[in-house]
Amino acid sequence: MEDTGSCSLHQLAHWSDSTIVPLDSHQPRNRTYHAAATIRRRSIPEDCHTSTLPSDRIQNAVRMTPNYSLFTIPAYLVLAMIPHAYSIILITSHDPKAWNNTNPRSSTNTERIQKAIPRRTYQKYERLRAAHNNMMENMAFVVGAVLAGNMARLEPGWLNNMCGAYLMSRVLYVFSFAQTETLALSPLRTIWYSLGQIPLFWIYGRAGMRIAAGAL
């Protein structure tokens, strides 16, 4: 089937091959245009449009890739609320009156919870609260990375992958924080946290270099 609105790859290959002309050996060697080959000025055939060139096709494919990176922010907030909600459920399942929703952060509420539930359950409650607090403490850095990547117009596909990798690391971090009860396994939490920082620093690095170079 003929492509009436664009040229075929065969036509492009024929055109590109015919544009390379070797240098005349008699040309002066001190001229700035002296190089491995001289590109002869020749127009592209009329039935070929620049939008069909391979580089343009790649750029069009990049533009068509959906950018889901902004969804990282609400997804992160939902993930941060999971250990918070689980900690409350853990408490109220043992004693519905142990949780004081009027003043949940008061010292008296903490003492009431500690007396109302078993020691092992209270330790898990503390780990869940710590995981929630850590998620909230890191939220500004995450939001900044997502906004920096979009402001620098990084490739949507690459940005999606980086944000997805970070969210996965945080899922593993929260899970290991909640379930780890021994000191021997506690380094896993540190590993997941450290690995999760790599995508964010990578985004900041690429965005910073792109903005500094003025390539927006």
C-alpha cells in the first residue's frame, strides 16, 4: 500500500545515501568546511514530509506517551494514610475506648493505649505510627521531585518509571516497618528507604541539568 501523505523508508534511505559526496582532494585543508564528507544541498522529494523522518517519529512517540507522574502525589498520600488507619484499627479492635479521637496525640491517650493492649500489639502500633510519620516527613521532597521533573519536561515514560519505582520502594518500606519485629531484619527497612531515594535524586539531577542548560 502506498503512503500518499509521506515518503517510505526506502525513499528516505535513497535520498540520504545520495546526499553524501566525498571531498575534492584539491580543496584547501585549512578551510573550516574541510571534513570527512560534504553534504550536498539537495531538497527532499516533494512527496516526503519532514514529519516522517525517523527523529521526528521518535519525538512524536515521546509526545504521545501519557504522563502519569502527577498521580504520584495523591498515591503517595494514600499510601501514607494506610499505616495511620491500620494503627487505629489495631487499637480499637482490642479496646474500642482506648483510642481518644478528640485528642489523639496527648500523652494520656498514649498511656491509655499502652495499658489497654498487649505489649507486642503496642510495639506494632508504634511502628505503624513511625511509618506514617516518616511518610509525611518525606512528602515535600517527593512532591518537589515530581514538579521538578514536569517543569523540566523530562521524558514522560522515563518519569513514569522513576515515580513508579519510588512508590514501590515506599510500599516495601511501610510493609517491612510494620512487620519487622527483630533487630536482625530491621536493616531491610533501611535498604528500602535508601533505594527509594535513588529515583528522586535522579529526577532532581536530570531536571536541574536540563534547566541549567536552558533546554526547555
